[in-house]
Amino acid sequence: MLQQKLKEATSTQHDQLEELMFVKNIMGKTLNQDQYKQILTTNYITHLLYEDAIHKAINAENAKALDIDKRYKLNALELDLQDANISASSISEKFHSLINIIEFDEATALGAMYVLEGATMGGAVIIKQLNLNPNFSTGYKFNYYGIYKDNLMPNWKNFVAVLNELPEDQHPKAINGALYMFEAIAKIAEKVKNI
């Protein structure tokens, strides 16, 4: 199954990205607001630069099966930026030079989408931890982390079903797409850390 191949092929990048995105701090309820703003900015820039190109590369039949229009997360991230008093326009200007869009065909796009949809999977756990964190007592709605609400598992299962239908000769492209996405997010996270 392609899902398993992607998990194995990207395990190192997954672990590295978890470190850049303060997962230990989130789970330990020690994340501070500056770290949260770094995570939020990284997620916002990632979706700003890549979300549309990835979604548009999915063919009409699969886009319908995925209900692709309900998988856009940029608006939720913009609401979270407002909650955190971050100007979306000021940060997007600083990251314009980072874009290096590969040509997304459908297989590459599904691989990249595996990374973005996978990131959403942890949302419910992350919200729970942040709500227990004394650094986040008020004013944060965590729209991005809660975007799918009760549809979190159904949406993931639906995505994996479409992903696993990809013909085997397309699997290397999907793996390249996932690796590319992990590396792109890591580059964004590193730049965010230094601004």
C-alpha cells in the first residue's frame, strides 16, 4: 500500500519536522506563545505557497471523491494569525522568495497532500494539549488544528483510500512529492525561526 511506503520513506523527515515544529513542547504543555507563532507562521506560509497548486493538480474525479474544496486550510490559518496578532500580509512578503514549485502532476500532488493531511491528523490532540497549557489560557480558537472537527477520521480515511488507488508505477512520484513537501516545510520553519 502506498500509504505504508510513504510512511517508511519519510520517517526521518517526519521526525526532523516534529522537532522543528516543537511537538515535544506541545505534548509536554510547555509550548510558549512565541513558539506557537513560529508554528502558525510556518503552516500559513506552507499553505499559502503550495496548497492551491497541489489541489489543482488532482484530477476532477479524485477532487470530487476528496471533496477537495473542503480541504483548503488557508482561511483557518488566517483566522489563527488574527488571534495571534500577526499580519498575514507582512509575513507573506518575507517569504515570497522561498517558493520553488515543482511541477505537480497528480501523483506528486497526492504525495505532498499526504504530508499536509497528515499534519491535520494531530490537530485534535494538539488542541487538547494547548488548552491544558497555561500559556494559552484565552483568546485562541485554534481554527487550523480543529478544521475538520468530527470529520477528522472520515476525511483521513477518504484521503488514504484515494491515495492507495494510485497505480504502482506512480508510487515513486508520490514519494518524491512527500519528500519535497517535508523539505519545503523544514526550509520555511528554519527561515521563520530566524526572522
